[in-house]
Amino acid sequence: MLAILMGVLVYSQRQHLRLQDKERKLQQEEMRKLQHLYDKLIKDFESQRRELHNQRRALEQKEREIERLKKEYSTHLEKLEAQRKTLQQKLEELSGKSKEEIEQALRQEIENELLEYKAKKIAELSSKLEEEKERLAQSMLVEVMQNVDVDFVDELTVTRIPIKNPELKGKIIGKEGRNIRALEQAAKVDVILDEEDDSITISSFDPVRREIARIALEDLLRDGRIHPASIEKAVKNAKAKITKQLLEYGRQLAQKAGLYRAPKDLLVLLGRMKFRRSNGQNLYIHTAEVVELAGEIARMLGADEKSARIGALLHDVGKLLTSRIKKPHHHISADIARKYGFSDKIINIIESHHGDIPSRYVEGEILKIADKISTLRPGARKDTVTEYVDRIKSLEEKVLELVGDKAEEIFALKAGREIRVIVKPTAVSDEEAAILAYDIARAIEESGVFPGEVEVVVIRQTRSYAKAGKPVREVVKKHKAQQDPTGQAKAKQKA
């Protein structure tokens, strides 16, 4: 038993010694690694220290080089400054002017050259811009007019009704003319019987009343039973029919402008334009055309197309009320737009389209253009080419009659909206040119030879020429009436 214990003890001691020996070897190995790492770090540190030392020496050398260059630059600068002062002194002695005077002269010369260059460039750019603007405007108008599709079938208001059956004439007249009086009283029109060609003429300043009387009378002629009671019934039915037609006409026109929710009263008012004419042009067709033109132009320019169309829709609706309201029709149109709650923008577009009120929006200018395109083109307002040419000639002859031998040339432009008079400079002075323009405008206005607004331009100029090499140099002078920048004496008149 004792021997076993001793064996176990010896074995334990041996195991313990082995473990201590193993641990010692591990510690020695770890020490060798640490020593190796330490030696490497020391070596790297020494290498970096030597590199930094070399960089510092190179930097110090560069600093010394910079200092040397600074000294050389300062020396050269001092020499140049001395030379500059010497040259400046010699230049002043030779020119007899001070430094400030020379600088002022050079500055003035440079400014003159720059101004001349600037003026030349501005003139070139202005010319190019004007040409491009004209080209774009022509292209745009052509494209707009090609794209606009408006029905030009003009329905004339019929006021003459033929009587096919002569026996009906007596029925229409009635006993002691009571049927005619009943029709006139119910429809508020004048009825005239033409015995020579068996027809009835309906006369009234209100085209809607004429249309109501026409429908009622045609219904009575078809029915054959004509007496005061049937006349009242026929007129009542005709009024109901006309009201429906006006509402439908107004709805169609409003939808062209993109207005789908409009008050019934406004739609009826728009429909009444179907039976209204302005200078021979059907107001309904004119409005439809202006709506399309304004919409197309606004779309091409990137403007507010909806406002342009609605403004065009309402721009002439006031013409229906001019007999009752003594105001310009475009102001009446603006009041109608206010009444039905349209925006201030649309009101300004409508109210400014004749130029007496400033336009605050580009859509107002678009409406002016569209309105001019629709009304001023030859034939739009039922003028034949011959009538148009005769009217222009009469305008020129009226001016020639007033000016007489004082005029060199007289010609009408812009479809008669502008008349230009070139006068003899020896016969008319600058002051007289301005007075002459005013007198011509007054004469046109009083004669009524041309409707609307006519711009009168009186031009007076003299030119003198001389050839090079002679004592007198070429002189060109333009005497401008009223001393305005356009060189033209202007006066406007409204007939």
C-alpha cells in the first residue's frame, strides 16, 4: 500500500515538472516573438526618423532658395520701378502732359471705341431680332389660320316671306286689319304686305323679334287658321322655340371656348349673337372664329389658353345691349363678365381689347390680334374687293384734297388704318407738319370716309449731297415733325 502511494506521488511530481517545463518553453517562445517585434519597431522608427530628417533638410534648403528668389525679385522690382519713373518722366517731358492727363486721354479713347463697338453690335442684334421676330410672327399666324376650322356658312335673318296662296293674304290681313295688328302687338314688329310680288316683310330693330315673327307667321301660313287667338298662340310657341334655339346656340359656342358650366341667362345671351350683325359680319360666327384663333395663338405661345378662349367668347357680347346701355360695347361685355363672376384676369382681357384700357396680361394682346385677324381681312365683313379698293382710294383722295401741292406722296397702309403723307420740305415747316397731321385726322373724322381709327403720319425730310474732294462734305439732315424719335408727326382719330 505504501509502495502504491509512493508511486502515485512520484508520477504526480513528474507530471508537474513536465507541465512547468512546457510552460517555460512557451514563455521563452513568446519572449522571442516580442523581442523580434520590438526590434522591428525600433528599426522602422529609426528609418522614419532618418526620412523625416532628410525631408526637413530639403525643406530648409527650399526655404533658403525662396528667400534668395524673393531678394532677387525685390531687386528687379526696384530696378523696374526706377525705369518706369524715368520713362514716365521722359514721356511727360516729350508730350507736355501729366500722367493723369495721359490716363484720361487713353481712358476716353478706349471708352469711345467700346461705345462704337457696342452700338454696332446692338444695331446688328436688333436687325437680326427684328427679322427673326417678323419671321416667327408670320409663321405663327399662318399656322394658326391653317389650324383654325370654323364654319363660315352665314345664316341670314329672313325678313321677307313669300305667300304662295293668294287667298291667305286676306286671312293674314283679317277684318279691318285686326290679324296684322294682333301679330304686330304680340311679336312687337312691323308687318308690311307687298301686293306686287305677294310677300310679307317683317321689320324690327331686334333681329330676335324678327325671327320670332317669321317662325310664327310661317306656322300660321301652314296651318291656315289665322285669327288673333291663333296668332297669340303661334307667337308664344315661336318664343319658346327661339328660346330653346338660343340656349342651344349659346351652349355650342360656350363649349368651343371650353366653358361647360355657364348660367342659362348667359347662354341665351350668347345664342342671341346668331341673329346679330356687326358691319355685315355675323357676330356668332365672328366670335367662334376669334375663340379658335385666340386659343391657337395662346397654345403656341404657352399662354393661358382657357382664359384666352373665354375672353374671346365674351369680348363682343356687349354689342347685343348697346341699344339699351349707352357705353362702349367692350365695357358692357366686361360688366357682363363681372355679373357672372368671372375672374379679374378675364375681365381685363375683355375690357382692354380696344386699347382704351391697358392690358395687364398677354392673353389681352392675343385677343386683340385674333380680333384683328377676324375683322380686318378683306371680305370678312361682307366688303367686296372693289368696295375695299374704292374705300382706300377715297381715303387717299380726301387727304390729297386737303394737302394739295404740298404733298409729294400719299399712300394708305394697314388696310386703311394708317395714312402716310410725305410733304415737300420747302412747302411745310416742322411746326406746320404737326398741325397738318392734326388737320388731316380731323378732316377724315368729319367726312366719315373711313370707319374706325386711322393713324395719320406726316413725314418731312430734306437731303443734301456732295461728292468727295469738294469743300462741302456730304450732309444728310432729317427734319422730324414733333421732334419724336420715329421722325413722324402722328395724330389719331376715331370715327
